[in-house]
Amino acid sequence: MQSRSTLLKLKIGWKSYQKLIHQWRILRGDNVITISGKDKGETGTIKRVIRSQNRVIIEGKNLVKKHIKQGQGHEGGIFTVEAPLHVSNVQVVDPVTGKPTKVGIRYLEDGSKVRVSRGIGASGSIIPWPEILKIRTTPRPTIAGPKDTPMEVVMERTYDPKTGKCMPDL
């Protein structure tokens, strides 16, 4: 059960929180097929996942016209944008059969976690993790910055468990 502060951060009520999907099987970069709606039967790649609404945006699918009012710094007009689809209206494409399938999680003998296709008529093959998830948006720093603790201070021994002596008084 979630605390009140968590629900306030999400800005949703308790009933809405209960409807959220907590274990997502569909990820950004997955190849999916639309199983209902005006683009039924068409395949595409997931561009964005909106977890707070249980929705996904698919590249080039579910296009709608949006009227934008002119303001400072941008031009107004009618634009075509991709609208979000509910996650229940899409399924991942089985890499072997090319048909929509459910996604299951399995662990191999070496302990690695893989996604597999499951359901009636599914091949049971491994669904690869999307390549876009392996790319970090900002690389980790490799050199120490001005606010980083020097390595010799980190490695300095400040406590001796046998004698019980701690760091000397400063």
C-alpha cells in the first residue's frame, strides 16, 4: 500500500493508482502491433511510454490534428501529432511468427533475465531487449570533478575494529 505522500507526488487518487500497471512488459523501442483502434493491424516502434497514464506513443500511428494558438516565440496553426494509445490496445510482435504476442519473463541457466513470447500460438522464442535502452542519454563522468572526494581520502583507514579506535578528533 502506498503512502499519502507518494500519491500526492503522482497527483492522482487512490483508485487511479490502483489501475496503474506496476510491472511493465512493453518498453520504449519495442516493435508492437496495434490490436484495436483506427490503426488496427499496423506495426510500429514505441517512441515514448507514459507510465502515469498507462499509455504509449507509437511512431507515425494514431495521428490527430491539434489546433495550436499563436503565442510569443511560436507560430500557431493546425498540426498533426501522435496521440497516446492505451497499453491494452498494443501487443509486442513475436520475432519468429510476426504475430502479436504476450510477453513473459524467464531466467536462463546462466542467471540472465530474458523476455519470451507466450500465449496461444506463440513460438516461445526470446524477444530481444530494445537497443535504445542500452544507450545512456548522458555518459557517466570518468574524471574526478571539483566536488568529488579524492581517492586517497576514500581509501584511508579510519577505524580499527580490534582496538575500537575511531577517526582522531579534529
